[in-house]
Amino acid sequence: MLGCRCGVLLVLCIGPLACLIPSSCPPGCCCPGFLVLCESLGLKSLPRSVPLRTSALSVARNQLCNVDHLLWPFSDLQELSLSHNLLPRFPRGLPPSLESLLLQENRITFITSGALRQLGNLTRLDLENNRISAIQPGALLGLNRLQVLILKGNKLTSLPLNLPPSLTHLDVSANCISVLDLPSLSALVNLQVLKINSNCLRSVPENAFDGLPRLRSVDLTNNLWVCECDILYLYRWLLSGRVRMATDLVCSEPVHLAHRLLLDLSVMAICPRVLKPNERTQQLDLNSSLETVKPMGPNSSKTKRYLGKMSEMISQETTDGLLSKDAHKTRVSLDHYSLETLTYEDCLSLNKTQPVSSPNLKTTSVPGEEQKCRENITRRSPHVNTTSAEGTRSLLSTNRDAPRPTLDPRPFTQQDSALVVSLLAVLCVLVALLMLAVLLVLKKVLLRHQQVAPLNVGSGG
């Protein structure tokens, strides 16, 4: 009787300890503790003797085609690697305890909205080098703890919609993404690392990265950058140096800038119209002024009167302070730069001291108006008097930095006109008297020759 009691007590004591000991390891696998590694064994199905208490399982580099619902009983499984297999779709029936899921190097082409519905504990999801071309909107939204998402080497043409705000690391490199979706980016308030290199980006939308306060590393290399005006936001953002990133972005277009580094270019080389946005308007005003002067003739009184009014207007602007001392300093400092060497930072520093533009000139224009402006320039009459045009240009350009002289714009008065007429009349009278005197002298000379000739004849007889 005592022996039976001792046997029962022994069973009661040893039984719980036996539950803590893992079951036997599958053949060919390695099982250190609760970790089971069954890699590179040529498996076409999951091993049957995997302990249910396994917390980490790797069956990578096998020939698995279907593991749907086979892993559901593993309620303690936290890490699962199914990489380098032949899975054609995202596996179904995975245990909700998973925190890390590795599915790289498979044949997955599509992710449905319900494929990850039960995986709310995931913190890492690796889908690198599959064939994913589409992810249904909201398929990843329920992953409230997801921090690392790797979609490198797939066939995505845009960022997945409704990404979880918990993401800190997003890798969508080596895809076919051509446009950055602003709503998808703006929700990633915790994002720290963004890799979007080796895609088809041509530009970055305005304020694309301004809503990512924790961003510290970005990779944008190997894209199809078009180095024109639309890329100025990215250009300015790179110069700010707020994040650590590769800055060797190479232009693919336009042709004359192809294969050149973006940050080696000046702002004028990228967007020639950004430095002086009202330059075209001023040119049009000058052209219209020249066309007004042309029919009057360069030396007419109307021309002189017009130039006088123009000079008076310039002097008035100077007097009113539209061209202040700061504006003069800005103009002088601009002369120290050539258009090719002016950097964006220099441009910003100069723009801070730009004078207020004249109210008579338009500083902004819509694209349609710019097109009309270009047409007006190209259709300008070829018969413009070059003499008057050069004179007007010299009047406006030579006085750029020097004090502007003021011409007397007053028209001739009637008294001045009478004086001119009187002088002309006196001149005519003098000319007439001079001609009359010349005629009288000639007449006397002729008469003398006529009188001398007969006397010579008589004396000879």
C-alpha cells in the first residue's frame, strides 16, 4: 500500500516536468530549445513531428508549395521563416501569435485584404523578391504593430494604400513605382528609414517629406529623375541636409543634363525662369514701348517727349523708394554670379533682399498668359527701328547701377518755335545776300574782259 502511494506521488511530481521537455526533433532538423531549423532539406511538406510548443520555426530553402492551415495549432509560434520556397500565394491560416514572418524569394503575386487579418501581432514582414504587382487597399492597415515592411524586388507601380502608421522601416526599392502617393506617405508619422531607390520616379511632389518628422534616412538613387522645375522641391530638400541619404542623384532628362548629378547643377540650369519671374513681362513692356516709338522716328519731338516721360517715370520710382539701397546692393551682388554658378542657397539669400516689384509690372502669370507672351515676342514686327531700339536699351541698361539722369520732358513752347523760325529767316537772308554779292562780282569780271579785248585789236593795226 505504501509502495502504491509512493508511485502515485512520483507520477504527480514527474508529470509536470515531462511537459516542459520538448518532443523529439524532426529527422535532419536542428532543435536547440524551442527553436526548430529544417532548412535546405528538399522538403515538399512540413515535418510532422515539429513540437507544438515551438516558438521559432524555419523551413527555408525547401520546395514547399502549400502550407495553408498547417501551422494554426502552433499557438506559441512567434517567428516563422518560409523564405526561398515555391509558395504561389500568401499562406492562409497562420497562427495569430506570429511577430516575425519571412516570405522572401517565393512566387507570391497578389495580397488580398483578408490575407493578414489575423496577424495583428506582426512587427516584421519580409516579402522581398516575389512577384507582387498589387496589394489590395487596406490589406496592411490592420497590422497596428508592424514596424518593418520589406517589399523590395517586386512589381509594384505605386506605394500600397493605407499603410499602418506604426511603420518605422519601409523598403520598396527595385520596383516600378513612378509616383509617390502623398496620402500614403503622410500617414507614416513614425517612419525613420525609407528606401525607394531603383524605381521609376521622375520627380517628388511638393511637401512630400515634410510630414515625416522622424525620418532620418532616405535612399532615392537610381531613378529616372527629370531635372526641370518640378524637381526643385527635392533639390531644396537635399540641400537642407535634414536627413542622412545618398545625394548622388543622376539626371536622366532633359537631354542636355543627362548623366549629370542633380546637386552639381545650379538652380538656373534646372529651371531658368525661377530666378527672375517678371523678366518676360519687363521684356514685353520694353517691346511695346519700342513699337510705340518706332512710327514717330528717332529724332521727332514726340520721340523725345516719350523718352523724357520714361526717364521721369524711372526717376520717380527711384524717388519713391521702389529701387532702394538694398535693391541696389542686391543688383550689384547678382553681378558677381554667373547664371551657371548660382546655387539655390545663394538664390534664397538674394531673394530675401529683393525689392518690391513695380505695380506697373505683372509678377505672376498663368501658363496660358506665358504662351501668349511667347507668341507676342515671336510675332514682333521685323521693321522695328533698330536705331531707336538700341538707343532705348542703352538708356535703360547703362544706367543700371549709376544714378539715373533726368531728361527735361517739357515740349517746345510757341516762343521757342518763333525764335527758331526767326533764326532760319535771318540765315536765309544772309545766304541770299552772299549769293547776290557773288553774282555782282562775276558780272564785273565779265564786263572788264569785254572792254579789254577791242583795245588790243586796235593797237595791233
